[in-house]
Amino acid sequence: MAIPRRYAHILFGVIQAGLTSAVASGIAVLAGPGTAPALQRWLSAWFLSWAMMLPLVVFAAPFIRRAVEALTAD
């Protein structure tokens, strides 16, 4: 039972968003509350998340595309 291929872009987004949010929220949790101002903590957590996600997204995208192709059909 495959998902129609016309929904492939949505499935790609769902998988990518799940991966991104899992890593970013993990980093945010590890960064945790601190004594620095909120904006500084947010910028620090955002930059660390972005720096870790960029290579992950670049390398994961081909695998996600293949998974989407396997999960969808014309």
C-alpha cells in the first residue's frame, strides 16, 4: 500500500521536519536553562542546531528522496 506520488513533496517535508525537529529539540534540551540572557541562549542553541543540521540535511536528502520514492507510487 503506497502513498500516491503526487503527495511525495508532502511526505518529504514530513520526514525532513521530523529529523530536523528531533535534532534541534535535542540540542535545545541539552543547552538547557542558563544564566545568560534568553536571546543569547536562543542564538547559541539555534546556531548549534543549524551547524549540526546543515550537513545532516545535505547528506540525508538523497536517502529521504529514496524513501519517499519507495513509499509512493504513480
